[in-house]
Amino acid sequence: MAKSRTRRRGPGWKQRFTVALSGMILVLCVASVTYSFIYRHRDGVKPRAIRVEVLNGTGEQGIAHEAKRGLFHRGIDVISVGNADRSDYIESVLIARRPGVEIERLGDLIGCENAIVQEQKGALSDATLILGQDYRSLHLDWSRE
């Protein structure tokens, strides 16, 4: 009986390429998760979304609900929508209801120049956005024309 001499081949280039690509993807995923964990957990405090109450001060129906959608797309949690105490606000106003809310930063994000601090004990929201006649100037991706 004759022994056949077959040379055993190593993995082909396709297999090596697939393994290398999988390794690179794994490294990128681990790096992404690590960066996200470090970024979001600075100083041991996990940030939470700012909770905002949106009030319509224009008298135009449906504006507060549209603003809710725009705020949601910007990562802001809208906990309630309603009408303001009056419907003749000329300018939109952003009001901080709790201490520590970075109201100026939120105002810059949505383009609201009128930002004030008016803390309210027992407030469910961190801030209140009262929409005025200038509501279209806010960066909330308005769909109404």
C-alpha cells in the first residue's frame, strides 16, 4: 500500500481576511462601548434627560405638540404639554424649575434666547418652555407651514 503524500494547507486568504475583519470590528465595538461608558459616567453620575413641560402661549392650536416632537428628536424628555396662562406671549421663554439645570445650554440647543431661573418646589419638570409668537425661530424642526 502506497502512502500518498498530501501537503496540508493552512487557511486560505479569504479565511484570514474574514478573521482579521471580525477582529477589527470587535475592537471597534469594545472601544465604542468603553468610550460611551466613560463619557456618560463622568464623576460617577449618570446623566438623565432633561424633563421639560411645554406650554403654548401663542393661541395657535397644536404648536405645543409639534414642539414636543422637535424636543424629542433633540434628546429632551417632554413630560407634559398644555396651554400657557395666556396666549399673547411675543417671545418664547425657557424657565428652569429645579436647581442645577443648565438652562443656558438648553436655550442654546433649541435657539431660545430668553432663559430664566424660577425654581418651583415640587415641580415635576426640570424646565418649562413657553412658546411665544417667535416659536418658528426655535430649532425644533417645525413641519407646519
